[in-house]
Amino acid sequence: FEFIYNYLYLANLRSNWDEVKRHAEKAPQPEARRYVLPLNFDKADTGKNLVTLPYTTATATLHSDETIWLEPEVIFSGPRHAFEFPQINYKKYCGKPYTYTYGLGLNHFVPDRLCKLNVKTKETWVWQEPDSYPSEPIFVSHPDALEEDDG
């Protein structure tokens, strides 16, 4: 709380950069996680993992009180490699299975790269240039695109 309100003002970023980095290193590192929500289940499945998707280690376990406990799969994580504002090719894949998501990469809470993440294989591509500070990614598809990530 204190870090966000006291250090992330532009004036503080410009004048106290070393102090900002020192405090940012103590902040929790965000992760991109996949949760799988089972839509149908049977009471006979109590104690079992209800997730049957072959490409994830996420689990959903039915308990005897009919609650389902979810454990995520971490699909992107690393020191000072946050993945924020995830976007997909919404025009063609909203509500449908997709493979790629795009995010803003942050180093010490400063956006300095764009990331492309294959959510099935966890492969990551990064665009970064010195003294460049991109904003939230927005996917714009090529008009004649045949592939999900053609844009």
C-alpha cells in the first residue's frame, strides 16, 4: 500500500529511482495463473481431480461438503518479470479456446517490454528496446489473418 502511493508518482520515479527499485524488490511478484472451473460434476467424484484437460496441471477437487477447491497452474512467473494487462485476439477467440495472450512486462513496476505467451506450452517471446516504455497491449488482427496470432 505504502509503496504504491508513495513511490509510483511520476515525480518520485524521476527523483528517487534507486529507492523505488529497492522497495519494488520487496513487493510480491505477480504471476499469470490458470484456474480450471469444472462446470459439471457428480457427488461420486468426491476427492477426485475434476480437471481432465491434457495441457494443464491445474486441479479442482470436490470435497464432501460439495465445495470445489481450486489449485492453479502458474503459466508465467519470474523475478521482476510481471505479466500485466493480458489480452487475446478477442475478435476471433472471445469465449473460445485460444493459444496466445499478450501482456505488458514490468521490471521494478516500470513497463519496459511487451510479452507474448503461449498458454499451452508456456513459451514466451519478448519485445524490448532501450529507453522504450510501452503501454497496455491491444491485439489488432491482420485483415486477412488465418492464424490466431497473425496481427
